[in-house]
Amino acid sequence: MRKEKGSGLINILNRVKWPISIGVVAFIINLLNLPNNTLKLLLYKINLICVAVVFAHFLRKELYPYLDIEKLLVQNKRNELPDAIKFLGASILIAGLMFAVIWGITSGL
């Protein structure tokens, strides 16, 4: 049987575990005394992108709690064209939100 998705903190952290892990590793490496300023800047930008991904995920969950891509994929098998359009719209909305947050945070806005 399949487990139901919850909205608890553990489940949310499990969904964003890779961006958090990459961000923490980049932050730890950036704390070391690296002689190359370009490498420090690159690690800093990677850290910012990871923070932006996590922030955008939480923002999307708060703004659109009813938007579930997995549910749209399951419905897509029943009624093809209308549900495919809903899925495409939801995907574009999520991609736009992620892009805006990542671009805003990394450019310093």
C-alpha cells in the first residue's frame, strides 16, 4: 500500500533534502580558507540557489496548497486533454515561481 502524503515538517524537509544537503556542503566548503576568490563566489552562488529552491518550495506550498502535480498526473490518465492542460498550467506556474525566486535571490533583489 502507498503511504499518504502529509504536510508535516518531516515530510516537507524530506522533499527538499537534496537542496538543503547541497547548500550545507557548499556553505561548509566556503567556510574553509580557499585561495581562489572565483571558487568562493561559485560556492556562494550555489548556496544561494539552494536556499532559493527551498524558499520557493515553501512559498509554493503556502500560496497554492491545493496544487498537487501527482494528483494531476493520475487524473491525466482519465480525461486526457483537459487534465493535460491543467498539468501544463500548473507546471508553468511552478517553474515561473521557482525561476523568479532563484533569480531574485541570486541577483540580490
